[in-house]
Amino acid sequence: MSRVLVVDDDPTVREVVATYVRANGHEVTEVEDGESAVVAMAKHPADLVVLDLMLPGIDGLEVCRRIRMTREVPIIMLTALDSEADRVAGLELGADDYVSKPFSPRELALRVESVLRRVPGGSQELPDQLIDGDIVIDHPHRSVTSAGEVLTLTTREYDLLRYLVAHPDVTFSREELLENVWGWSFGDRSTVTVHVRRLREKVEADPTHPERLTTVWGVGYLWKAQAS
């Protein structure tokens, strides 16, 4: 049984989400504002957070930022905003995905289950250590170095990089990456786009002209193997 924290100022939304998540056998804590969410995570850390973007007091983006300072718990954001910039801001702070209101409670519950079941980094059959040029991925320690310098990656960035490096010179669509890395058969593809952009900022000499994590126009993304 996993612990899920549901954060929303609308009691009806909290009740609906909690009912569906509890029906799958999980323990649910409900809070109505950002400050209570931060306190709840400090006292009883959850395995996953369902977080509304628009909250009284501390908004969802700030809650996400504070949680990410100490924990890599998966976060699914709920948003009633149509602005892509707001959704992308949540993803860039480390949210795993977002669900737009109004949403299907069943779909949200399926996403929660998918996140809780997911195997980080795709298949467990990937080697413990991967080396590509000056990049070294040490999976037992979940660490990545580039030219001897340790890279600071979020959990999703690490998973994405490990999967791509393990499959060099293979083009993956965003749908394939969403399923193979995130473990989701559905979800917004911009989640992948944002994580690719963030990863390029950390592994490319010039992120605006990527040479390792490249775009195959009309298809997806490809990791170009480097000489050792």
C-alpha cells in the first residue's frame, strides 16, 4: 500500500480523487492549501503527490519547488489553466506530469497507479554502468558524471538519460519515451519535450545546437553514441 497526498482547495475534487485512489488500496491524506501540503510531506512523506496548481497562500508551483528541495517523490499536477507556460513551469520544477481540469477521475487514478508501479529508467535489464564518451552513468548509486563533473539531475532526467544512452543511435517517438521511461501509455507528450530540453541544458556544450541528444524531425529523439 502506498501513501498518496492529495492537495486541492476544492473539497469535491479532493473527495473524488481520494475515493478513486483509495479504491485501488492506497492510503490517502487530503489537504486544502500549500502550507498544509508542505507540513504533511515533512511529517508523513507520501509516495506520490497529486497537487493542484492554483492554491490559496502558497501556490502549487511553490509547493512543488519546496518538495523538490528535499525529495524526489513523483508529482502529478492538476491545473485549470489553459496556458502552456504555466504547465511547462510545473514540469520544469520537477512535476512528472499534469492533468487538466475538468479531468476523468478514472484516468487520473490510472496515472497514479502507473507512476507507483513504474520501474525507474525503463527495463531492469539495463546494465549497472553505462559509458558514452565522457558521460558515465553509475546506476547502483544513481549518479552521472560528465568529464568527471557530477551532474545534478532530477529522477526523470536521470531515467530518460539512462534509457537513451542504453539505446544509442535509435530514434524514439515521444509516445515511446513516455511509455518506456515514464511507464505511461497515455499522457501529454510535452512532458517529454520539456525533459529533453532540460536534459540538453546539462549534457550539451551548446543546448541550442545539440550534438548528442538530437531531434529527428517528424519522428522523435535520438542519442548519438560518442567515441570513448
